[in-house]
Amino acid sequence: MSISRNRKAPLRVTAAEEATEIFVIDSSLSRVASGMGSLDVQVRPGIYKVRLRSGASMEDTLVEVQEGDGATVAARPIAFQSAAPLPGTLTTHEPHQAAWARAADPPSLHWGSGASLFVMVRDPSIVRGKESRTEPWAGITVQDAEGRTLGAMDKEGERMQEVGVGWLHAEADPGMHLICVDTGLSGVQCMAVHLCPGWQTQVILSTASVRRSAPAGEGDADAAPKQRSVRRAALTEAAIYYGRPGGARDPAQSQELLRLTELVRQGLAQGRPTAPLAEVKSGRWITTDNPMLALLTAYVEAAKPKPDARLLRSLAKELAAELPGHPDVLALQVLAGGGIAPKRKGVSAIPYASGWVAPNPSGPSGRPWLLQPPMLAAALSALLQAMDPAPGSLVQRIQESLLPGAPWLVWRRTAAVRMRSAQSAR
Amino acid sequence: MTDYAIVVGIDLYPGISPLQGAQRDADEFAAWLALPEGGGVDPANVARLTTGCFHPPMPARASQAQPTADQFRDRFTDIVTDDTGRVRTPAGRRLTLYFSGHGFMGNTTAIERAVYSANATTLAPDHIAATRYANWAVRAGLFDELVLICDACADLSLTTSIAEPILMPLVNAARAARVRTFYAYASPAGAKAREKPLGADKQVRGIFSYLLLEALRQAPGADDGCVMATHVRDYIHNAWPDIAGPDVLPPTIAVEPARDLLMARRPPTVKQPATAVTLMAVGAGAAEVVVLGGNGKECLTTTMAGGQADVSLPAGLYKAVVQGTGRSTLFQAIGEVTRVDIP
């Protein structure tokens, strides 16, 4: 074989999913091209490595690009880690999928009306045919905006003990709710979810090892440092979706979009450009079953050094119609350069009625007060560009306790966070 | 102008939990830094702060374990100031800051890492603000190049607030704009950095540090022998799933291709270190096997013995063809040893 190195040939790579990253590496192990979903490049004939990455999972293929014809790589979907037991992911289990399907049943708990919340937790480490001994639901509670417990997963939740999965399904009022996990070893961790009218909020959690070392001398004075660990629900890795109560209209398409949503969420966490922009621009799924995909995609775009402000504005507008008054959608508007909602016909469009934002007590010229946290960490940063944290509010109290590394806003509940504001601001 | 480095490697954490390979990683990196064909740094300018510099004897209390954050700050200020404590501008050509140990990332929007000092406890989580020291030096424009390497977890959250180094702010915008940087973090946001037995001696090493050194020694560089930061980045990312596994998040390595840094220079007469490759073709007996390079040119021809041939190849992509049988396979030579099965 002798190759003319001067003439280039096509190398076409098609991934199974739009949010799959593609890298092309030449024979000197240097990256020569990259793309998302599909890639069509001209390269010199020779041997190349094509790497596909979905979430944290990678697959490599060596390919010989021939002069003239080039080469084509058509990849199958890549199994990746996900809290949700999506088909084709690394830790999916049929019993866990069956538990998830219970989200389509009527809620068994009634805390309010107008929206619904389905929280599921599973132990992904179960071995087929072996009974699970873990209790993934341990320490999980759902609380209202005031921090009052509405339901505890180990008391009010349903479960399939033998396969390590439990869930809690409630009809609830729209607005912010807290999902909290008492990890035992590493304190109580919390996140905010905003329930929207007409939508079911699904929070799918999987357990992870929580470790905390005990310093030398604790217990046995001569012992070396001990490390203790328990498995508890990991809020930072939560898969969160907005779905239609009763289930998706098209389950097959819904599964495809849920996979895509997970990949985009993981891309956002890792600072990867996983936004399926062709899908966004076609507007295909904005108004269907999955506004979370659009929301996360918008935040991936917003995280770029030069985001497409027009695209962000368009997404913010469409999402505002689906999730009215949602803080993460309003934050998107700020990121798009539009500021917070301007007055229309003399009436402010800031959703004061939603409860997470309040007018500044000093008058209309003051910046609004942010009372409750949004769901995404990037949304909090954006909102604080346009608002001030209300004194004594949850937003103000959590700022020193935020856990890094997740797209979701997750915080550790400390004494300062627990302390309720007993006095009004002066 | 002179190059400087501070190399931190901490295995002994009485107040957290011990590590096994952090000091080894630091020692091996420091040794590479001092090699003329490696980092080329005068050994006198490489400040080591590793567990072995202080222990044994074992500390009586967790709070007495070293190195500490103050010791790091002292080494740092020694490099950037003269004997009277005045800041030297410029202070040198390149500053390399290397850390291996337990670490975490801050809860700010900026990607910042810190490494726990040996005396850290759950009550007093002392740490070295790795990224902030590097950024301080960049903003001050004291060096032409800044290399930051952090082989530590990004998720061990005893604390999430990175302490600001106690240094007066110095800003030289004009010089800062010209500083070339290479920031490499073993673990992306919220993920763990791992260590495991690696290398011919199967000693515990950090996966990232192991691959970093392999890249610095073996990455195919440019034709003139220059191994640039982008070559190192690509080598690590390419080899990562083979060493760490296909589902472990790869490291975060930031370098601007337009402002690339020279990481190592191999004289053109010095051959790139080779990978030992065992070619296996069951049933091929004593057939001849031809190995073609990525450009299609023949690299070598050898005769198999019992369907096996041992050859030596620089890191790269190849094709092995068993003559007269129609059997062939594409393969990658990387690391110290590669086994290739020709179907």
C-alpha cells in the first residue's frame, strides 16, 4: 500500500445521537477534527481513530481512509451512566423502568393541586437475580418552600425492596419544593425543584457512595484513620424532567428525548458543547413533551464564550409559554441580554405571584428581591445580575454552602441555612 | 531567563484519609522536570513539598502533618521575590506548579481547584488555592509561561470555599495578556481523580500523572522534536480510556492552540521512545508480517514465530498485514506495552 498524501478524501462519521461528541485523531495521535452528532471532513488518506463520547462514556474505532472513496463510520448508540434507568444506559434495569412507568399512574399523595411531583430513587448497583439489601430511599424528604416536610420517602413512598427502587408520587401546588437527602455522614443536602401548572416534575435519583473519614483516634486511639461510607441518593446527578401527567403521547420519541436530555445535562455539568442545535433550530421538541431538554440546551448555549443571543431569546420566549413564571426561564432572558421582564402597559411582567421573587420594599426603582433559588446553578448567577438576594431568604442563606460540580443548584444544609429569619429586615 | 517549579505531593493526611501514589507522582514529575531532555529546569529551582520531605517521623497530631499551605506560600513568595522581599518583575520564564493529593473545586462559576494540605481536618480544612496562585502569577505578569497541573479530586468537599492566598494583588495587564498558560486538572467538575497500580513495577500512581509523564516522554511531537502542550493534551485524551477505562471522565486540560507552549524538546537525533508491541496471529506460524504506518508507508517487516512477533514502534496508529493470508488489522501503539490480535 502506498498512499498519495496530497489528495484528501472524505471521512464521514455519524453518531446515533445528536448530543454525541465526535473526535478524529490522526496517526500521530493529534486531534484533527471534532463535531457533534455527525461530522464530514476531508483528510489525507491514512489511518485515523474516531472517538465518540456520550456523557462520560467513550468508544474508539480505528478506520482506514482510502484515497478517493474515503471512509464512513456509522456508530450505534453508546451506553452511558444515568440516574434514570433509560434503555441503553449502563445501569438500566427492567424493574427500575417498571417503577418509573408508575409516574403515569394517578398520584397517591395529595399535598395541593395544579401540578404533580414524581420522585424516584434507585440503587443502580443491584445485581440481576440477587436481592438488594440497600435502602436507597433512606433520608429523602420533600419539603415545601418554608422547609416543612410534606413527605418522607421511607414513610409515604412506595417501593420494590427486592430490586432497590422506591418512589413517591404527589399532586402538589405549583411553585418551589425542596428535595432533601440526609446523608448521615456528610450532612443534609438539598435542591430546589419548581413545579409548573399542568406539568409533572420527575426527579430520578440514583445512589452513590457518600464517604467521610473519621480522624485517627476516633474510637480506637491506636487505629489508623477510618473511612466510613454509606449509599445515599446523589442530588448532584439527578435526572429531572417535565412531563405530561399520564405519560408521553409518543413513548418511543419520549425515550429518545429523555436520553438526549440526560446527555445535554451531563454536557452542561462537564462544560461540554452537547447542545443539539439542529433540533433546537427546528423547534421540533420545544412544544412537545420535554421542555427540560430545551432549558438545558439553552444553558449549554449560554455557557459558550460567545452565545447566540438571538437563539437564547427565542428559547426563553418559547419556554416562558410552557413554564410560565419559572425562575430558570427568566434567568435565561437575563443571559440573552434582555434583562428581567420589562413593564408592559405599565404592569411589570416579573412573576411576583410565583413566590420566588418579590418587589423591592424600598420602591419600584429598587432591584427586585430574590427569595427562592432556581433549579440550575447558572440560573442563580444570572438572576443575581438583575436581583438582590432578599435578606434572610433561603437564597441568601445557601450561598456559602453550594456544592460545586453539578448543573443543579445543590447545597449542604448548615446551621446558617436552617436558621429561619426570626426578624424582619430593617 | 530562568524556569522555576513547586512540586507538591501529599500521601499522608491524618485528618482525612491516606493516599498511596501522590508522593510517587510528585517525585517522578520533579525528576522529569530536572532532566535536560525533559523539563530542563535547574534542580536547584525545583522546590519539593512532599510527604517524604517531612515524614517520618509520623506527626503526633493531624494538625502537625506537613506540607502545609503556609509552607507552599513561603516557597511561592521565595520564587517571586528577591532577598529583601521585593517582587521581581519578571521573576522568570516559566513557573510550573504541580500538585497531587486530595482536592476539591470551589463553588464559584470560575473553574478553580484547591489541594488540601497535609494538616487538613474536617474541622479545619486547610488547603492550597492552586488555581488562585496560578492566576495571581498570571495577572501579575511575572512569568512568560504558567503551567498548572493538579492531580486531585474535584469533589472532596470538606469545604467548598477556596481561601484567597494572602498576597497583595499585583496586576500588570500588558504583561498578563502575553502569558501563555497550560492548566491541567485530573478530574473534571465534581469528579474524582483516581490512582491505581500502573507502570512496569505496578506501583500505585495517579492515572493522570502517569499519563502526563508518558505523554511528556512519548507523545509524538513535531518533526523538529518539539513536544508542545497540545501534543501532550491530545496524547493524554487519546490514551485515557485505555488506562482509566471507557466510562471515566477524562481530565480537563486547557491550552490555547494559538498560544501553545513547548513542553519538551527531544534532539532530532534522539528517537521517540518506543512501545513494545506483540503481534499475535493464531495459526499464522512463521508467516511474514508487514507493519504500515498511518501514512501507508512500510515501517517494518518481520517473521512471526508460532504466530507471534515482538516489535518496537513509536506511539501512533498502524496497520499489520500477515503476508499471503489476507489477514490484517489496524492498531494503536501506545504506552509501554501493546498486544495486538490479528483476526
